[in-house]
Amino acid sequence: MKATEQTLQEAERAIRKTIEKFPPAEEATLLTDIHLRVNQDTGELMSFDDDDNELNRCVVEQWIDNKDDKFYQEVAATLRTTLHKQKDKIEQMPILKPFSFVLEDDDKESIEELYLVDDDTAILHEELMVDLDKDLDDFLDKLLKD
């Protein structure tokens, strides 16, 4: 399931509406995560704060009754792209850092941390981290031999 242009627009609008729930303020809100829940049956994309208060809700038509085995992986990729596009707005949100955008299923089970907002930290996508331990071990072995 490759995200259509309409899907990207719907996801972008949903993230933008969530961001708008946090207008500029002098004091940062105490919040650790924004939870993005996706329902595979209804296609709903909902955002919640830590206290499970709903921030936004929309329906992504392409996700309605989608039974694809890689559904959540595709949704994560779409949301990650959308969050990255709105990076500047997200990083200006008046929320005490660090905070994250976390993808959850409709049972509130965490699937993946999509985006971490912190002044000093960046999250690398898992694919960039594949074989990192082996590469570091090889580097250390080579360094010790010299």
C-alpha cells in the first residue's frame, strides 16, 4: 500500500490540526508524548495527549478496511514523512522537551516512536541502525590491531 496524494494531504492536515492545539505560549506544557492512533477498520487517525484527551480526529479513506499485513509499517512511513515536513512547526510547539509523536494501534498499544523532539537528540530510523553493532565492533578490532 503506497500512500496516495490524498492520503498524504489528509495526514498532513491531521498533524497540522494537532499542532494548532498548542499555540505559542510563554510557559511550556508538561507533556511527554503525542499519541497518534490509527484504526485499521475505520481509517481514523486520532491524536491524543498523555491524559488520553483527544486533540484531533480525521478519516483517511485509503486506510478504511485496509487488511494489508504491512499496514502499520506503511502508516508509520506516511506519518514520519508528514511529521518531517512540519518539523519547524513541531519544534516550536510550547511543550516541555523532550516529547515524542508515537504511533499506536486502536488498542492503545505502542507500535513505534515516529518523531522525537529534543534540543540535543535526534532519532535515527531503524534502517540506518542495521548492523551498527557489527560495524562498531569491526572498527574497534581494526583500531586495536593498529
